[in-house]
Amino acid sequence: KISISIDDVVERWNSVEADFQRFYNLNPLSLTWRRFRVLLFNLVSQESSFYSPFMAELYEEMKQEQEFNEKTGKNIPRVSVSLDTAMDELGM
């Protein structure tokens, strides 16, 4: 999940303006706060200048988590077995 703060919006204001012009053909300063938020959070994240650094960070975190899981064996697929089969395999 991507978490965005007001500080993120302020820091990346140029990207916000660019996205609003590109996708909505609107000046974000002319909108109400509610309308601004709705439009901002409904931008297409893969194509958005504002969201691209957040998406890259999220992708990198997911990639690192997957690599860690592969190294530690946490990606081993689980197989469903009945209790009787499990007990037989354990010799009980």
C-alpha cells in the first residue's frame, strides 16, 4: 500500500500539476480540497509523474521481500493433505 502525506504532495507539487494538466486538463489550485483529493488519489499510478517514485519504491520493497523469501525458503508451496495421510507419513 502506498501511503502519501501532505508533505509528499507539497514536495512533488510540480508532478501534481503536470499530472492534473495531462490527465484532467485542470489547474489543481482551482479545485476544492475534496475534489483535489478525489482526483489525486484516482490518478493512474503507472502513468503518473507524482506516483512513479512511490511505485518504484513499492516495487523495490516487494522485490527485496521476494528475494528474502526465496533465500529463507518461505516461498515453498504448501500442499494440502488429509490428517490420516500426514499421520501415516509421520509413522503414527
